[in-house]
Amino acid sequence: MSRFIEIVEVGARDGLQNEKAILEPAERVELITRLEACGVKRQEVVSFVNPKRVPQMAGAEEIMAALPHQDGRSRIGLVLNERGWDRCVEAACDEANIVVCASDGFGIRNQGASVAEQVDALGAIVAKRGASGGPPITATVSVAFGCPFDGEVPEAQVVSICRAAAALGVEEIALADTIGVADPWTVRKRIEAVRQVIGDIKLRLHFHDTRNTGLANAFAGVEAGVDILDASVGGLGGCPFAPAATGNIGTEDLVYMLTRAGFDTGLDLERLIETAAWVGERIGKAPASSLSRAGVFPKAA
């Protein structure tokens, strides 16, 4: 059997949060269901943030209410604080993705809290889950490879956050190149350093293609043994609080690369391209992904 690489689709959340066009909850539900028809099993679908700050993400509860629970499908909610956690639990998300910024500069602007305060908030959420229940938690370390305000982020800082998250007992840890500054060699080094402190906890990677290194970084991650990668249909994405941040790796580009190399993703490439075109029409923007322009090779008979 070929090695399976799990792709977590983030188009409905990270993909849309920085777009000028705002899709209504019903349209976002349709995007989510279209992506699940492509074979997507795990998907970040909502963000429990203040809609005044990120109006593109309004209606999280409405979206979750419109998505009936299905075995084998996991709908993930993004959480920044305890209030977001409470909303995530009440909305019955299958997983929570809790963000801890790797720099004070980004943390203050993005979440109004320093790194230390965010680690404390993660601990408070884990304690609350222990007392009253809640979904599995991924701790995502954002700007793990560089910050738009503080510059280079030391490896030791990332390792320290991951060590703390592992000690709290989260189910998964993700390293996010939020502004697309990583290179494949740094990716490999950072994975090796983090693995030394997180034990058997699952490791996930989240890359943006701002400087055209996203797929190279994904390759480095796979070569380093990581089996879980985020991607966004059509290459949509960006962060409202990071200047000049652009989209995530295009899901179809990542699937193409992995499939050509003999890996299994379980995703339908042609349907992904169709879905990228569909969402592009709704936001008035052509997909950024290369496969949406060039198509699949070889062509189907």
C-alpha cells in the first residue's frame, strides 16, 4: 500500500477569512459539502472570533447547525480564547484548533495577548475540557517560521510552546507558516527539534505560498515523516492581521504532487478543480492554484 497523507482542508475558514467578498453561511455550507464530496474527511469550517474583527467568519453557529454529524467526517472550529472555546463546544464541533502565536508582536495584534498569556489560556481551556468535556484539541503554533512584526522567530521559542502544549496533553500540534517565509531546510530542522519534545503526539503542518515555497515546504515535511498537511482549495487564504499574507497551498496542487509521487490522499483531483472554480466565481476571483490553470497531467482518456 502507498503511504497515506491526510490533508486537512482549510478553505472554508482560512481560505475565506481574508477575502473582500463575504459569503453567506449557506454558501459556505455548500462549499464545505462540495469539498466533502471530493473526499475531504477533516475540514476547518468555522472560526469563533469576533465578527466585528473578521466579518467573513460571522455565522459560525449557523454553519455548524446546518452540518449534520457524519461518521468519518470531522468539522473543526478555530478558537483563540476561552469564549471561543465555549462557543465551539456549544456548536458541537468535532475538533477545536486553538492558536498560540509564536511571537509577542503577532500575538498582541492578532489575539491581544502575549505568548505567555496565550499558553496560559491554552492551559485554562484544557483544564475546562477536563472538568466539563469538549472536543479533541489541536494546538497550532502560528508564525512558527517568522513574524511580520518581530521578524525571525527563534526555534527555541517554537520548541518551548510545543513542549508546553504537549505537557497539557493536546491530541495534535501544528506548526503554521502563517506569512509564508519558511524554507524546506528550516522546516526539516524545526520538525526534528519539535519532535524531541512532543513524543508521540501527532504533528501537522500549515503552509502559505506567499513566497512560492509552500509546496517545497510540504515536500520537506513529508520527507521528514509528517503525514498531516493543511491546504486550501484554489489556493485561497490569508490572514487579516498579517500584512501582504497570501493564500495557503492549493489543495489540488498538493494532491497532484503527492499523487504523482505515489502517495495516497483519498481526494478526487478533478472535483477539487471544479470546486475551486465554483468558489472562485462566488468571490469574483480566479483560483490561485496552478492546477486550476494548467489542469491534470496526463489527461483522462
